[in-house]
Amino acid sequence: MSSLRTLLAALFIFAVAFDPSAVNAKFSNSMYFYWGAHHSAILGNGDDLQLVLDQTSGSGIKSKRPFLFGSIQMLIKLVPGNSAGTVTAYYISSSGDRHDEIDFEFLGNASGQPYTIHTNIYTQGNGSREQQFRPWFDPTADFHNYTIHWNPTEVVWYVDSVPIRVFRNYENEGIAYPNKQGMRVYSSLWNADIWATQGGRVKINWKGAPFVARYRSFRARACKWNGPVSTSQCASNTAANWWTSPTYSKLSNAKFGQLTWVRDNYMIYDYCKDTKRFNGKIPPECFKPQF
């Protein structure tokens, strides 16, 4: 009976953590514009946001405080129509030259062509760990839940509760992991036509401006960063730190099946397979089990 209660509790926690309906914090309470506020807006009761890009400026918003470990969620409806050259970025990042960062970036495309879901992770200022995917849905037709789940064991990128990527902690083997710096949540819409679409060959068509990305309730079910003391407090195995539960230390068999389906059918680039880029010296984490 006790094992059944434990299982039911774990399932309940997982449902709350990744159900889009549970994303109910207000942008007006949790975030502020750091760029382009003059033509973007927090709407409604503070639950809705729009970021705008035109020929004068893009725009960006970030969280009022940093976090260390937890689940960061955002509902996003991407720029419709001809979005070529635009990038809608959604990521968490610390500051400084040796910053940590975990990214979603959505690379626009010409009308009728799919977006690219671009992911990356920086540790101690080092990135170059890109993986890219095509969405299996139209990300401009409705809102979809993009989640960064981050704990002392692994980082998982989710799209509508489906895992698309995992980066596990192998710090004890000399591979840096983002576990010592608090990170704020950012999102921005900007002109990246020097590289975003077909390597920069397709530029923004400003006749389609203004370009608008829309957002619904942001939520950070995460540990508040209060300085270096948080590196141990946020990683401790306590009831309050739900992300340290064994439930979240590794994907379940069902989630692993979803991950495999995405990677087999929708992955279009994996840095671990780009031997030419690294002159045959593939990053060491590529030889470690990630799932």
C-alpha cells in the first residue's frame, strides 16, 4: 500500500509539473522588459505577453530573480506567416564570461516551411552543443508548452510534456555541468537574418512587420537563488526540493520512448555527430549515456 501511495504521489507531481494548464503565474509579477518595452506589452490580467520585432527594434523580457534547479515553463505561439530571419529565444542564463545557459531558440522560415527548434547548453561559458529539431505540429497555430527541467542529475528539454533532449551530469568525470550559478529566465524576439534561416541566405521581409510572438502564463517551479549558499540548499534531497526526487533522476521508460520517437523522426542536427566541425575531437559527453 505504501508503495502504491508513493507511485500515485509521484504521478501527481509529474502531472502538475508538466500539465500546460498548471502554468498560471503572471508575467506582470515575475518578469520585466529589459529591451524594446516601447512596442511590446503585458496584457490582460498580467497573464499574457506579446513581444514585437519591427525595423526599429526587437524586444525582450526577463525574470526578476534567478533560480537554481526546478521546472521553467512557458506557453508560446510563434510568429506566423513569413518569419524568415526572425528568432524567438527562450532560455535561462547566468551572467559573466563563464556563464551557464540552457536554450530554446525558434528559427523562423518562409511561409509554408517549418520552424527549427534550436537547443543548446553552455557550461562555464562553453557552448557549441547544439541540437536541432523540426516540430511535429504548427507552432504558430496555437500555444505550446516549452519546458526546461533542470536538476542536479540532468537537464531535460520538453515540448508539450514530450522530452526532446537530455544532458546528464558527468561533472565527476571532468565534464562541466550547470549547478553552481543562478540563472534568470529570458525571452526575446530579434533580427537574426545573418544566420537564422538557411545560414543567412534568406533575409527578413520587412513588408510583413511587425512580427509578433505571443505568450501565456510563465511559471518557474524552481529554487530561488540566494547566492552561493543555494548550491547546497537547492540540491539537497528534501520534500520541498521536489526536483531532487528519484522520479526525476532519469526518464521513465514511457518518456524515453517519446524521446526516441522525436529523435528518430524530427532531429535534423546533432553536434555529437558533426565530426567535421570538431576535427574528429567530439566533445566527451557525446560518449556518455544521456538517457
